[in-house]
Amino acid sequence: MSKKVWQKLYPKHIQSEIVIPDLSLPDMLQETVKKYPNHSAIYFYGREMSYTELGQLTDKFGAALQEKGIKKGDRIAIMLPNSPQYIISYYGILKTGGIVTQVNPMYTPTELEYILNDSEAKAIVIYEPLLPVLEQVIHKTSVELVIKVNLQGAASEDEVSIDFNDFLYKAKGSILDIDIQPNEDVAVLQYTGGTTGRSKGAMLTHRNLYANVLQCYEFFKDFINPGEDRKLSVIPFFHVYGMTSCINLTILTGSTNIILPRFDVDEVLETIKNAKPNSFPGVPTMYIALLNHPKAKEYGIDSIKVVNSGSAPMPVEVMRSFEEQTGSKILEGYGLSEASPTTHCNPIFGSRKPGSVGIGIPNTDYKIVDLATGTQELKPGEIGELIIKGPQVMKGYWNMPEETINTIRDGWLYTGDIAYMDDEGYLYIVDRKKDMIIASGYNVYPREVEEVLYEHPAIKEAVVIGIPDAYRGENVKAVIVLKEKTKLSENELIEYCREKLAPYKVPRVVEFREELPKTSVGKILRRRIREESLQNSQKDL
């Protein structure tokens, strides 16, 4: 088979195609327990857990589930912040042949009810303070078992739930061996955000997830020291990026998982100072917060050598500033829930191109096709839809055969992302199909305008949306958060943009805010900002 253009950039010691053994995620954990029995698997507020202990506790949790009647294929929801209990639950469920259903702890009762009913979850592991949310809807679901986690100490008693520790240590027998078929059996239901309608459960098999961590390891192995690395895990585990980068890849490599339940800039810096991680997967808003902290350098932030940025586009100016202040390398990548998630990243072994999400990781094929039919492959530099093929691509959407057929065609995953490639195969994400603004017949891609905005020294955060306009169809609107002790008027910002952008791309409306709404991952909620702007414009009519 002839090599793709980007595979020619791979050095000899990094393979562009690797063999994926027929193993499940529990098999992967067991191999690491054997290799690194005494190595620290988890660091949580000063307390450590070895890989031997992690293996034993996941066995106990799985045995306890089986004693409660959980069988292969049953769905069990996890609604927790990052914690040791999350990883124990995750792998304990998988060892029973169960399917982990990931649930965002910030969900409202309505959202939670939908996920539990769509997945037909039989059980849920939930953070105790979130029980009131569950109690509003549990009678409308198939949930029979509620296991609560209290991170502050002893859990309170109630009639609905059982305490995590009680559940774990009251298991009488050993876990029963389950035959898992990695290529067929679903490991995780990863629900998408529901930005284009109701949320969809991507069915990720054991092979999908195991393949993706092996692909990532091969691609990054020059900067991974198995059994020695220390990873700061603050991006949420329930998010597909956190699950693969912070849970599964860390376990594959026998690394130490330094866990924080949430992103608080002072706590993150204190943890960096005390635990000295050398790796920090995150999202752009996290790096912006660290950049704007007046004492960041005093906390030994230079212990971090490699930063993987994902989930949202990394503004070029933020990347440059962060690297200058820390001495680390930011490697921006790309992925999506339907691909377990990683498909692309800027290589450590080659050129890093600011603004690009890099090249395909091993075993990953991709191309740009026309927006009209999705069948004509485009030339380098031409903008179209990105489609992807590889072992990490999901089995399909849970109980949504039509959506599956529309999204996976002839083995290709249609991402819905507008992008282009250069002549070396480097990928540039222009925008989501649905985020594109059409102003006076011209296509305006928000990211292009946002890159210019982030270059302005007074701007801390920016998001660009389209708002309805009777004459032009849509107007470009910029929503801005300024850095502390800076000033900038609407006219000044528009004039600045006129110097750097074609007239039809220049924002016609500017709104200044104290902060922008974000997901729990730290991703700016463009859709909510668009909805708020639409509501405000309707009020003004």
C-alpha cells in the first residue's frame, strides 16, 4: 500500500501503521498491573494508589456489581467529577462486560432523564451532592441501583442509594470472568453535546478505545516514559478527550494520574508546584487562565514539558504566549466523540504549524470532500468537509440507525467539520458546518475572525457568531472579554479588524462581557451566545 503524503513525514522509529492486538480495556489494565505493580497509578490530594491496588479495587467493584445482578451489556451511568472513584467505577463496569454511560455532572434533571432513558441504564454511580437532581427523575427511568460518592468524608444515609465504600467492601465473592469481544462489544456510550438536536450516544467498542490509545502512544512515544510520567488530569473524565488522554492512555503507559475534580487556576498551580506533573492535557481557556495569572512562573510551571490542547481551536497568539512563558511545547490536536476521539495532532517529530491541528495519527486516513455531495475529493487548499477512516471510528449511534447511515458511509466518518489540507497533509479546521456565517452571500468562518481578535493585546477571550440581518442575511458579531485594566471601544475594535480582514468579515456588532459561558470542559458555548444574542435582538424589535 502506498504511503499517504503525511505518512512520509513519520521518522523511521515511529510507524504510520501499527498492529492492534485483540485485547479489551480490562486486558490493557491487567497488563499494566503486571508491568508496574508498585508504581503510583493515582495521586489525589496527596494520597497515592498503586497499580496493584487499582487492579484489586476494580475487581471488587465489578464483583459487587455482579452480585447486584449486573450482566454483560447492561448500561451503568457514571455522573462524577474527576476522582479515584471514577476510574475504579469505569474499569469495574468494563470488567463485568457492562457499558459505561458517561454523564456530565452539570446536567439538569431533564438532560439526565433523557440520557438515562435513552441508554436504559440499570445503575448509576453519582456524586452525592447531585442526588437531588437524580431524585427528580429516577422514578421515570429504569435505574435500580444508585451508588453515591462523597469526596469529603462519610456519606449521609438515605433510602435511595448505597455509599460507594460500603458497596465496594461488602462484595462477598470474586469477579466472574466475562468473555469480551473487543471488536464487537461496546465499552462506552459517549453522548455528543446535542448541538444539532437530541444528544446521540456514540457506541465506542473496546477495540475503538484500545486502538486510539495505542495510536496516540505510537505518535507521542518520543515524549512518553512508560512507568515514569506524571499527568495532570483536570479536563473532565466524562468528556471523550479526558477519558482517552487522562484515563486510558495514562493506564496504558503505567503513568501517574494526578487528579483534580475541577479547574481552579490557583489549585492547578498549587498542584503543579507540589506534584510536579510533566504532562498537562487541556483546553485553550485553561491556558488563557494560567497566562493571565500574575504569579504563574513562581509555581514551577516549567516542569510541564508537553501540553496537548484539544476540544476547541487554540488561538495562535495564546499558543505563542504560553510557550514563551513556560518553555513547554503545545501540541494542538483534533478529534471527536465518534472517533474515540483522537485523529490528528501536530507532531513532536516534525514541523508544528500554528493554526493547524497537525497530521493523521497512525492507522488514520482522511480527506476533504465537497460540501454538496460529499463524494468528490478536493485538492490541497480547497475547503470542504473532513471525512475520516480508522480503527478508532465508532460502531455507530446507539438506537439511531438512520443517523449512523448518514454519518458513516462506506467506512468513512463524515465529521461535519469544514477544513482544508496543505500539500504535506497538515489539516486546518475552518469551522463547524453549522457555525459558518453567510453575510451578503460570502462565507465567513468565525475562527478566522477570532484569530485576528486574539492578536489584540487587550482581548482575553473572543467568540464570533452570525446574527440575522434583513439585508445581508447575517451580520458578523464579536463577543469580547477584555483583560483586566484594559480599555477598548466598539469603534476601536472595528477599525482594528478593518486593517486585517476583508470588509465582509469585519464584525458589524461588538458586545463586551465580563465572562463567556463555558462547558465544564472549558469550551466556550458558542451556541448559547448565539441564542442569547437572538433573544436580545428579538426583544429590541
